[in-house]
Amino acid sequence: MSESSLAIRKFSDLANPTRFLALADRVLPWLAALTLLVFAVGLWLSFATEGDYQQGETVRIMYVHVPSAWLSMMCYTVMAISALGTLVWRHPLADVSARAAAPIGACFTFLALVTGSLWGKPMWGTWWVWDARLTSVFVLFLMYLGLIALNRAMDDPSRSARVSAVLILVGFVNIPIIKFSVEWWNTLHQPASVIRLDGPTIDPEFLRPLIVMAIAFTLLFFTLHIAAMRNEIWRRRVASLRRQAARNAGREQLSP
Amino acid sequence: MMSHAAYVIASYAVAAATVAGLILWVLTDGRARRRELQQLEAAGIRRRSAAAPAGERE
């Protein structure tokens, strides 16, 4: 068997929810432990490193603000890939993944907005401005809330899956807008200083804790996402078992 | 005017509270769903793929 077909088979094995549950059971404890470990190192570095010569202590807000903002966009990208999985490949777990990711993404976007505000007040002198970066992230937050509301409004996952997949893909246009808003428009928010073509322009003293915290947040996201997907699979099983029980009960009543 | 430290503490506190809430939600949701599945199992309702006795299948 060629390597690529083996890889495809491994991937389609994951399409089986029962296999996914078994895998999640095995992976989650390790992933949770690793997340805790990296968070311990990241938090220690966040407070052990020096403050900035201009920003003072407030530079430490960066170590939660930037990873939250990064996750808010990564989570939406995961949802967009899942939406493609629903529409193109009809992967049975794709909608489960998109649905489980939405509340997590909403929480991290909320965190990015609040910590940004708490950083903006001492450094910019204002909690909020309607510049392109802040506004586009706020729109992302509203999109998350809209998708959660849509998922809750429709009982039947098979019907809501395609509708929300299309909406997720339409909303994906916002992600490059968020990323490049600081370059396309004149914003109060600073331009990118970590992920740039010419390398980071930020001092290693701040870059080290920032990268460790970004890894910790990313691990936290995947731990929560896998656990939430497992919950969603269970939720769907409960719903289908209840339907099955109701059908059986109806049949017993009909046949004396 | 708050001191700089207050903004830092507030940021970390909000982050901790949000993450804790998220973790708590995922855990309690999982526990509730698992309990529902166990109750259904106890009531004799099983998934068709989970070895239903012959004759019960449609």
C-alpha cells in the first residue's frame, strides 16, 4: 500500500465517531497534562522577565492578549476547514468540529477584546477606538455569537450543518481583513511585530514568554476542542437514541 | 487612575476566569451527556451498532 493511501485511510478512520471517541479518550489526558506544563512555564516566564522601558509592567498584558487574538483567528480557520469538510467531503465529524469550536472561539475573541481594552487604557489613553483592527475583531466576535445562536436555533444537526458551513465560509473573508487591517488602514493598533516577512521586530526578552504562552494557548484550544467534540458526539447519540426509543414506543402502541 | 499593575492583574484575572469557565462548561457538559447515555443504556435503549439481539433489527 502506498504511503498516501495509508494516510488517507488513517484520516477516514477518524471519520468513524466511535474511533474518534476512543482516540479522544487516549489523547486527552496527555494533552491536558502538556497544556498545564507549558502554561506553568509560560506564566513563570511572563512574570519573571523584565518590564518594557516605555510600557513598564503593562507589557505583561501582551502575553495573554496576543495568544488570545491568535486563537480567535486560528479557531475560525479551524471552523472554515471544518465547513469545507462538511460541504466538500461530507466528513461526518466536520460539522461536529465546527459546532464545538464556536463557543471556544467566542471566548478567546472576548478575551482578546477585553485584555486589549485593559492594555489600551493605560497605553493609548482610551478603552476603545473604532479603528480597523478593533472593529474587525469585534465583527469576528459577533460572527461567533451568530453562529452559536444559529446552531442552537436548529434542532436537527443534519439540516443546520450545511447552512452554518456556508455562513462560516462567507465569514472567513474577515480573517485576512483582521490580519492585514493594520497595514491597509491607518490604525491606532500597532502593525504586526511577530509574524512578519522580515522576522520579528520584538526583543527576545518579550518574544520568549510570548511564544511559550502562544503554544500553551494553542494546546489549551486543542484540548478543549477535542473534549467539546466528544461532548457533541455524545449529545447527538443521546438525541438519536431518544428518537429511536420514541419510535419503538410508538410501534408497540400500534401493534397490540 | 489605576496603577499599571492593576491593569495587568485585571487582564490576567479576566483571562483566568474566562478559561476556567470554558473548562468548567466542557467538563459539566461532558458529565451530563455521559449520564444521559448511561440512563438510556439502563433503560435498555442501545445503539443499533452496539450488538442488538437478532430480530430486533429493522
